[in-house]
Amino acid sequence: MKVLRKALENCYETLELSSKAKTFRELTLNFELIHNHFKWFYLTIFPLMGHKQQILKATYPSQLMNKAIAVLGG
């Protein structure tokens, strides 16, 4: 996973990221991870447990994570 995060950096020999850019990269990757977990839990596990009306609860936190990724990722 760490190799994939630095794939673009490895393409360019002279590219040096600032600590702020690395922080933004890590934040967006973690926001995406949270976003995927909300969707996986509410759209995969909840229906199996019989909580089909609870599925819409996944939309709000997923939407927040999408917005955060959009703001930080540009």
C-alpha cells in the first residue's frame, strides 16, 4: 500500500513533497478508508442483519467524507 501512495512521486526524480502535502495525502487516504467502511458496513452487513431501513444512515457520513476528500484533494 505504501508503494502505491508514492507511485507518482517515484515517477519524477526531482519531485520533493513538503510535509504539508504529505499530511494532506495521508488525510485524504484515511478519509477514503472511512468512507469505504461506512458504505461497506451499512450496505453489506446491515441488510444481512435485517436492518434494511437503516441503510440510509450510510449516506450522511459517506457524503461528509466525500466532501472532505474533495476539499483537501482539490
